[in-house]
Amino acid sequence: MKINIDYIARVEGEGAVKLDIEDGTLKDLKLNIWEPPRFFEGFLCNRSYDEVPDIVARICGICPVSHMTTAIRALEKALGFTPSRDSITLRRVMALSQIVSSHLVHLYMLALPDYHRLCSILDMFSRFESEIKRLNRMKEVVNKVTALFGGRPLHPVSMVVGGFTSLPPRDKIEKIVGELENIKDDAKETLKMVSALPFPDFTYNTEYVAISSPAHYAINGGIIVSQNGIRMEEDEYYSIFEEDEISYSNAKRTVIKGKGSFMVGALARLNLKFNMLHRDAKKAAEEIGFKVPDYNPFHNNLAQAIEIVHGISECRELLEGVHFKKPEIVIKVREGEGIAITEAPRGLLCHHYVLNRRGVVERANIVTPTAHNFLGLEENLKRLVQQYIHEDKEEIALKCEMLVRAYDPCFSCSVH
Amino acid sequence: MVYCFYKFILKMFHCPEEEEVVLKKKPRLGFFKYSCCAGCEFQFIYFQKYIIETLNNFEFVFCKMVTSGGTPEGPFDIALVEGTVTESWQADELKKIRERSTYLFAIGSCAINGGIPAIKSIHPELEVEKRVYHDLSAIHSIRPSAIDAYVHVDGFIMGCPPGERDLYEALTSVLSGKKPDFLEYSVCIECKLQGNICLLVAHNMPCMGPVTNAGCGALCPSYNRGCYSCWGPMRQANALALAKKFRSMGVSSEDIIRKFTLFGSVTTEFRKTAEFYED
């Protein structure tokens, strides 16, 4: 029996799952990411450092803030520039608002229909009116946060190498703090709703990788850690991780040298740094009985819902009572090299640039969360199919699609 | 909102209420993604304030980010196409979509002017591709181009990400059966309306506003930075005159080429200007 899901719906970008079952055993399974390459690393060469954030934002329409922030941090390291405390705080606010917004769309619009056996959010209008209104309320506020500091929620304009070109007046920030307060209950309701979903019973303990910091729930920088003992600076990224080309996929695949697959993303973050979550998120997670470590990849959706509570509460706290100074950006161009790792909504994102003395890119490398999760997802798909091997064709296909969506892959990012 | 607008039109022309029955037959919509960040589809399915109206007023025949199932075969009352054409199957499919669609709109800079993926077109293809893959045997990329290189396009919903005003205009036009009215002037007009001080004249900042199509509300100048033309060139913009102004301000030839090849590198307006400074 052959199952071909040629164009997986409700994910970002284009990918397929192809599998072959013979006499009750799985013969072959491939995750074929056929999203066409755009060659970002190729045409970033010969571009000036100050164009890079605007270019890499276009790698992804869901997490442009992550690509911009990671590139900016890598370029600032290459140029020997230290960003101000205000810039670091604002980048954190931008990242949190984008993580919440990405998780909201993924949970409500992409993942949720599966659990109600529906094709899309369009079929949910009549039965789930209050849920959709809740999604709207929350999404509007978090988009406003990104737009207030970035200019617009998608492909923001004010984030540049060196800091922010402009800052909003204090009264607008205060207004948004109030609006964030108003959606805190919506976030908790979202978590309750997600925790009640019938997740398939499927566990597999893999290596979870995230970045960590003693100061807070690390997003824009920290040391790379795993529960199996990885502990290293972001500059040492290549000493542990290895990227390879795959014959059946346009996306490259990253593994831990000598070990193999691992998992990044919301579930990995919770498994590694649950204690660093905002108290509101910890409390909400305890209320629904969520415990770490959690080895069910479907629970990545649950972890995302917990991060929604975290993101809204932390954003609100970061913005309350702060007074940002008027930015002044002075960059001295020089030769250099920089690597930066951040936590995109979907997990570890790495940008690496080599600049010449005129600040022009000579070499660029970008490794995305979906490239990090590629092998782990493929292996888990195989285990999942084995577990449900006696179900009918439609059921196996649906389970595969659900697992892919639970990882929340971004195929556009992964190929770039 | 869309519905209210429609009711308003009916009222204006004294149409009887029964006419509303027409609305019950929802226009069939297809959304196609080629090589891009999927930001347009994302903007579309999350159409900010009008999401429920948008999703309720159209029949989603094909839109992979919203719904599983669906058919790319059509027919469509409205087809929206995002992304740059970078593989030959996309061009083949595009021609089929054109045949099966009443209206075909290009949405976003990639589909309209090649966008960021078309930066590749200013270099020899192999040179760029080799920097990314060692083994190119499974890579089948062609020179990036905008979709109107292959098919007739009925309207351009410009921007990166697409502007809400234009998206709203396109969708309501299809619902009410009128020709969409897109903006055909430069960012400078919007910048003046915002009351901004001109960055180009007063602050000597190389701003692409004078040659860039309006729609963003002069976002970058309002955030204290020069426009970088993410909306792409305004039709018949005198791009070379602006490039010469940049040169007189001390901007290097290399940087001028970069500015005119960031967005719209495959458009006549910007290509000609970049070529003027090459060599």
C-alpha cells in the first residue's frame, strides 16, 4: 500500500510525505520538501550589511522578526558593535509578540481543524464562533505590538543593524500595555482549549535542544543546551551540528555530529527551561496538569499554548514603566565574521555572515528550525506509521499530516 | 464589512433587497503560491480586521494554507497568485490557471516585480546556485520572473507584504463586479500627506520614495529611514533621474546598483537604471 500526501495542507510552504507499506510493515517513508529554492545564501553575497535584515525577512512570512533579529545580531558581532540595553529589550518584545502571533495562527487555523475532523477553519465558523472571536482579539493585540515598534507586523521596517530607527511615544506604549492585560484571560482559555484536545498517544524521547540563559527564558541569544549534556557558546555551533544535502528534498538536513536527530521548538524549550517561564505561564501549565519532561511530539501544540500565556505576560511586563531613549545609530564598518543563534517560534535559528572591509557580505549561511527538526520528524513519522499500521489508509495519512503539523514546520524557511 | 459595503451599494442604486440573493452564490477563489515567503497568503488568511468577512464571502476552492482538500483545477472566479516563477512547472500551471479563471490577480512584490528572489537574476545562475548546493543535479531552477512574463494579469495587489487597502479593493471589486481602483502614484504623495519632512532633500538620505509605488502609507520615512522600494517601481517612474541625484549626494555606483536591484530587479524601470551604473 502506497500513501502519497503530495502537498501537505495547512503548513507553511510546500512539502510531501510518501510512504510504502507491505505486509504490515513500513518499507519506506520520505519527507520530501519540494518547496522551490530561492538561493538566499547565494544572492546575499555582494549585498551590503545594512540590506541584509530586509532581505532575510523575506525568507519567511510568519517569522520575519526572527530572521531579522538573528541576522542583525550576527552582523553586529561581525562589526564589533554592542547594542544598547533598550535595543535588546525591544528585540525581545518584538520576538515575543511574533512567537505569540505565530503560535496563535498555527494552533487555531492550522492544527485545530484536525482534532475536530474538519478540513479548515472555514468549517469551524458555525460551531466555534467564540473561539474564532478570541483568536481575533488576541491576534489583533499582538500584531499591534509588533507594528507599534516595527512599523508593521509582517516584514517590519524599523529594525536595523545598530538598533531601532524610531520609537513610539510613551502614551502609545501604555495603551498597548492595557490591551495586553485584557487578553491574558484569552491566553489561559486558549491553553485550556488546547489541553482538552484528543492528542494521539505517542511518545519518543529524543534529544531536545534550545538556548538557555540564567537571566530569563532565552530567545535572542544564550548558550546552546540539551538534556544530554550539550552546553556551548553560539560561536561553537559548527563543532556539534552538521548540515547535509538530501537527494529527495530541496531542504538541507541538520544533525548532531555522530548522534543524529534532535528536536527544537516550543516543546524542547519547555523541556529544558520550564522553570524560566513567566509565573503566569507556570501557574497556567500546572492548572492543566502539564509536566516536564514531556516526550509526546503532538504536545508541541500544548507547549505553544503555554508559550502564548508566557509571551503575553512577559511582553506586558517588559513594556510597563519603561522609558526608551531616542536611538542614535553609529556603525563603523569593518571586516569580520559573526554567528548568532536565536529561538524562532519553531526553534533554533542560526545565521552566519562573513563581511569584507567595506561591510559587503562575502559568505552567508542560514540554518532554520525546520532543517534542525527534519530528521527527527522523519524518524517519528516512521514510528507513528508503525504504531497505526493496521488502520486504514485515510487514518494513517491523517495521523502523518497531524504529526507534521504538530512540529509546525516552515518549509519556506527550511529551503530558503 | 464587505457585506455592509455591498448593501450600501445596493441601497445607493435602489436595488430591491432580493438582489442580495446573488451574494449567496459565493465567488470561487483559488490561491496559488510559487517561490516566496508565503507572507501574502498569511496576510490574506489573516486579513486583520476583515478576516471573517473575507473567509465568509468566498468559496475556497484551492488555498493550501487554509484548507486541506480542494482542487487546483478550478474553475475560479478569482485566482490570486503569489511568488516569483523560478521553476518551469510553475509557468505551466500558471497558464492553466489563467485559462480557468475569470480574474487573475498578482499579489505581492514577488509575483508583481520578482521581489527579493529576483535578486538572483542579476548574477550568472550557476554562480549563485553553487554557493548553496554542491550537488545541483536535483535542482531545476529557471531565471526568476514576475508572473506577467507568462500570463495576462488583471490587477496587481502590490506590496511586501501586500497592502490591506489594495487587497480590500481587489476583493470588494470582485464581489461587486467593478474594476478595482489601485493607487498609481509614488510614496512621496503619501509621505506629504503624513506631514513628514523629506528625508531626501532635508536629511540627504537616499530614499527610494520618488520612484516607488504608493500603498504603504510612507512607512519607512515615517519611521525615520529611507524607503527601500518594497512595493516596487511605480509605473513609468523616472528611476535614472533619482539614481543621478543619489550619485550627486555621494552614493557609490555599487550602492546605487544595490538599491535598484533589491526589489524590482527584473522590471524595465529599475533594470535600465542599474545597467547604467554597471561596469
